[in-house]
Amino acid sequence: MKFINSTLSYFFKNFVAIALFSLPAAVFFALKYNSTSFYLYLLNLGNLETSSFIKIFSNFTLFPSFNILIILLWALVLILSFCLLFSYIERHMKYGIKSYLKSFKSINYCILVVSPAFFTVLAFEEIFAVLNSLFIKLISLSILSIKGVLMTMMFALLIIILFLIYSLIALWVPIKMVTGYSHRDAIRYSIRLSQGHQLRLMLGLLFPFVVTAPLMMLLKNYSHIEVLNSVVYGLCYIFIIGFLAAFAMTAYFAISGTERKDIKRKIFR
């Protein structure tokens, strides 16, 4: 809980900057997941027996559509959002400097840092989407009476495996940004630093999803006001995106023992 509490403290103290940089990506996610049945599938309310594999997959993939131009725009927006977030947070924690302008000035370097990590995570997410969709389709075609239970168990198992992998590379971007290591060395160092902290890292990465998912599921199930749903979804994704970036940085500084300049330390005489 230490990492989570520290991240929440940082998130709310710097909410304006984090919300501003998270907003473009949050809008994309809000529009996608407000128009799909993703959360209904989590509640096992989807009409799985008559859904095709592609239809099920479309509800789990991160891609907003199968249009290449929209995918490219979506990837650009997400990368820029995370670049600005990491640039702002890294400068603030490392030097104690809050600067919107300098976050934009270092965007070229941040793109080189964030893009490989982004596409790595995207690859894992799509593998998860394919496997989860495949299991859902296979289970839905069976004659078993506990389909819902099996789907839930399989979904939970895949999520645990996915976030265990993420816990190993969670410090990749912060290490690269703070130390300037190569991507290979940053990944190796991330895996080494995460040893003994994997459970805390995994729980921290899951935390924003666990907190926001019940609200989004309730809205999807009971609210038919699309504008309201999109606004609430947007706020939820601002929290998710901003929290994840702040959590990665907070965890790196805590685990590596690097001093944070954004924290005012009391001097006792």
C-alpha cells in the first residue's frame, strides 16, 4: 500500500497537470469503451453464444477500430499523452521543477523512450485479447452449465499473468528517463529492481482498474445517457492513465532509493 498511497498523494497534489496531459488519451478510451460491451462481458451479460470471435475480440482489443488511420491517430495521441506525463513527473521528482513548457520541449526524447514500451505493452494487450476472446468463444460453444464461472476464472487468470509480466517491466520507462540507460539495460534493471516487489507492483498497476471498473460497469448496465457515460468514463481514464504514469515513477524512486526533489523534507535542529 505504500506505493499506492504515495502515488495517490502525488496524483491529487498535481491533478491539474496530470489531468491535462492525460485528457487526450482518456477521451479515446472513453469513446471506445462506452460504445462496446466490454464491461457487459465482465458481468457475463453479453450474448456470447451468437457472437463471432471478431465481435468478442473487438470488445477486448485496445484498438479503437480496425481503420488504420484511426489506429495511427490513436497510437500517436496515447504516446504523446504518456510522453508529456512522464516528462512532467520525471522533471518534478528528479529536480523539483514543475514546468508545462519544458515537458513539451523534451517531447522528442520522450517519444524515443516511451514508444518502445508502448508497443511492447500493446503487443501483450493484444495477445491477452486474442486468448481471452478465444477462451470465451470456446466456452460459449460448450454444453457446460458453469460457462460464466469458467469465463470469469479464465479472465482472472489471464489478467494475473498479464500484470505479473507488467510488474517486471513497470520501471522500464522511469529507469530509461532518469538514468539514460539503453532500452535493453533499462529492461534488465527493471526486472532486477522488481525482484521482491512484484506483488506490490502488480497490485499498484491493478489498483486504478479495480477502483474504476465497478463504476463503469454500473453505468454500462443501468445508465443509457451516453453523454453522462462518456464524461464519467473520461474522468475514470484520466485517473487510470495519470495514476499509472505517476505510480511507475513513484515506485522507481522508492525502490531504487533515489531522492525525490519534489518532496519537501523537514530539517530538525
